[in-house]
Amino acid sequence: MLPALHGDALWIEYGEATAPRCVLIDGGPSSKVTAEALRRRLKDRVVDLGGVLELMVVTHIDADHITGILGLLEDTEVSIDPGDVWFNGWEHLPTDVLGAKQAENLSSQILRRKLPWNEAFGGKAAAIPDKGKLPEVILPGGLKLTLLSPGRQQLAELRPVWEDEVKAAGLVPGFGVEEPPPQPDVLGDDKLDPEALAEERFEEDDSEANGASIALVAEFDGRSVVLTGDAHGGVLAAGLRRLSEQGGSDRVSVDAFKVPHHASRFNLSREVLDLLDCDRFLISTNGNIFHHPDTVALSRIVVDDDDRSLEFNYRSDFTERWDSSRMRRRFSYTTVFPSAGDGGLVVDL
């Protein structure tokens, strides 16, 4: 999990360490630290080491996921040649719903660089069907990706608000601001009551852009991780349920789960947790904008089961409170933080 401030920039490597196959999921917001981390990875692992960028995924159009990718593609000095780009642009949204015309820059940059675009889906939307088996894609070298979201409904709901969401993504002037939920005192854990917080009623995220997030399960060499973007809890639960039914089980067993929307209470439901057999939960955020990770979301994780690990790519006021020895003993969980002060965490599966 690269240091992406309040956003996501996930760099995945699989195969041989001396010539890694790589996947980039999102690029964080506009940030010098994030941009340098992305460029360093591309140079060190792909250019110098002879690795391959097999896939680049832009989960959705919010600024804290898309802007760093756009910066890479706009920089003519950056050599980037992914085997495929998964991104649902205007032309991939259902056409039977009225909406704005194509007005964003990422699509034009993909076309300018003549990059393959949703080739794994025949150039159509990276989306799941209403019924039947979930789409599976096996990248060169054997990384298997199973799509969990979005569905046609989520893409249709995005179309009427595309222009507003593009503005919120910072591609044209303007920026939408989410009101952060109230949080307990960041100076200590004495006001935290995870058992009570975990029982708070779940209210679904209502952002159309988040609902259209590309979420997937990545599997390689017997290891697996769920990568969620900012997907809605209900959409994630439906995808996980379909995947568990395909496997003939009640739950989906994975080695790690990237908590959706930077651990917002509006995206991580008890229903999602009940569908998972997992003990490692990855949280990508520094908490400085929207006060993520949300105390309610993490309370649902630590109260739900013992021996779980919360793994953060930043140590901040909003993550450090969970490192309390009293809290860890009481709820039988562990924490992992980056050693470097500027953030970023390597998760080895």
C-alpha cells in the first residue's frame, strides 16, 4: 500500500522476484510523495529490473484514486505500457439513461497513449453480469482476478451524475467535500467503546461513483486478497455471496481484505464481514481529510472475531489509537504499521 495520503495506490507483484509481474490499482490523489513512489516503482521494478506491468486498474473516478494515474499518463517523460487498463469511462456506462457527454481527461490520455482498454472484457465495461458466473481473468504468469463489482445497476446510477463526479475528481475546477463523521478524542482510547460502536446501525454509502468501483479478488499460488476500491457494502456483499455460492461454501476464504473506502462506516457492513473467512484487514489512509479509518468500521472488525490483524499504511492520530495495548488485549487483535515516517506498507502474502 503506497503512501497515498487519504487515497489508494496499490502496487501488486507476483511471480519471480527478479523479474516481477506487476499490477497497479489506483494512483492516489495529486501528491508529490505519491507521484514519486509510483515513478520509483515503475523505474525500479519494471524498467531497471525488467518486470512487466501486466495491468492498471482505475477503480472509479474519485480524486483520491484517479488523479495520480492521470498524472502518470500526462507526464510524457514517464514510460508506462500496461498490458491492459481496466477503467469504466463514459462510453462504458449504459446508454438507456440520460446524462452528461464525455468530459474527462483520463479516457483521452488512454487513447493518446494507445493503451489497451478493458481488453479483458472485449472493450466493454469491466462489470459483472446480473446472473451467472462472476467474470474471471487470468493474467500472464497466473494471477487470477475475479470481479465482484460493479454491476449494470451501479454503472447506470453513475451516468446521470457523471459530470458532477468528474468535477469532484478534480478533472475540471471544483471539488466535492464529504462531511467527516464525528470521532472520539484522538488523544487516547478511553472514549472508544468498540462493542457499542460495532452495534451502530449500518447506513449505506450513497455516492454513485463509489458504487461503481471495480472490486475484485486476486489469487496467486494459493494466496488471495480482496481489493475493494470504495465499493458499497451491499454491492460487495452480493458479489461475495455469489462467489461463495460458486465455490459451494458459506464464506469466502481469503488471506487479506482491503477495507473499502478507507474504512468508512458507510461501506463496511457486518454482512460483508460475515461472508469473509479472513484475519488480515488492510487500511489505506492517513486520515487527514475525512478522519478515516472510522471507529465504527474498525470496531465491527475487532469485535467480530479474535486474532485479527489491522494493517495500516500510515501511523496517524486516527490509526494510532488502535495500537493501544489495552485495546489489543481486550479484543485479541494485532496491529501493523509502517516503519518509515512517510507511510507506505509492504504486505507479504
